[in-house]
Amino acid sequence: MRRVLVTGASRGIGRAVALAFAERGDRVAVHCAANREDAEETVRLLPGDGHALVVGDLGDPEVARRVVEEAVAALGGVEVLVNNAAVAPTAATRHDPAEVSYSDWQEVWRRMVDVNLLGAANLTYHVVRHLVDRGAAGSVVNVGSRGAFRGEPDFAAYGATKAALHAFGQSMAVALAPHGISVTSVAPGFVATERQAGKLAGPAGERLRGQSPFGRVGTAREVAAAVVHLASPEAAWSSGAVLDLNGASYLR
């Protein structure tokens, strides 16, 4: 049994990751920034007992520290961190420079950097210090994006922060290997989650499914399966890897 902190686990990929760990007998700390009702539902859905809910805006460095402390206290320790929380591409965060004001451009960039990159970095720091102080091995898995490689013309800050998250993970893989801590990343393409249901059902659905030669989009459970594998001791030799999960929709 391992103790796992999954950020951004109120719905979507995060919820699927939390479920996948719990189904294997692990205890999970489910994190959410504000969507407490859905996060509580995630906790209720988890098989087994000893799970916990932690809440906080990871764009605040002190909150990131507190989230780790609360997860450690609730679970009795943490061996696995999944950095999934992110400010995602939505109509509200679209920031084509030809269309948005300079102040809006700055606001979106700062928010995405604070959560998608610095939030993950700060959580990693505190989990790593917890592991090193215990003399324990562990793993960190970052949820990045295909957009880090393909480009995100309407969401440049999202693509940039995900690319930086991949690079951060590789730096940490080298730094933390002597401590028995593996660090990997996954780079999903388009994934069918609750947030994307309307888009998939609408005019864009066919185009999105057509991006992959499989003729469909990915599922949250497929991403979760990869995360669970990379977090396992058997996958320690994969440390430093960035795993593409896009159904051959983008090759590099």
C-alpha cells in the first residue's frame, strides 16, 4: 500500500488517476482548488478506506506547502505525487495576442505559470523533502500535454507551461535518482472528460476524433493507467521519460 497525493482530482483525469490508485489498494489524498463538491464525490467513489480531501489554490506557494503537509498528516505519509492540477484551455483563458488586451494577456500568463508550473514545482519540493527526510523512495508523475510539442496558438501560456513542466520533470529525474525517487511525465492529447463532453458532441467532435488514426479521442482511464504504471517501482528505470498518450495523433 502506497500513499498518493493527486492534485486537481475533482473530475476528469485527476479523478480517474485517484480511482486507479485506490483500486490497487493505495490510499489517496484527493486535491481540489475550489470544486469541493465534486472532489468530495471523488473521495466517495474511491474503494477502500483511509482516503482524504485536501483543498487549496496551488498558485499560492504557502498553500502548496500546506496541501502537502495536510496530505502527509491525513495519510501518514506520501510516496507518490501526481501533479495534475492545471489552469486549462477554455474560452475564458484563450489569449490569442491579436485579440486580447495586454492586461488580459499578462493575467492569463501569470495564472498559468503560477499553477501549471510553479504549483507543481512547489509541491514536488515539499514531497521530495518529506521523502528525503524519511529516507524513503518514491515517485513523481507530471501530467503534461501534447500541446507542449505541437503548439497551442490560442493558448500559448498553456503550451509553454506544459513544456516547462516536462523539462522540470527531467531535471528532477537526474537530481532525485540518488535518493531513489523517480520522476516522469505523461503528455496526453485530447481526452474525453466531463469538461469536453459538449465539444465532442458538437461540430468539432468529428474533427477531434479524426486527429487520431484510431478515429477516437483518449479516455481519462487510459491516462490514469499510464500514470499508475510510471509511478510503480517497476517503472523506476523510466525516470526522465515523457510518455506520449495521443493515439498517434502527433508524432515527434
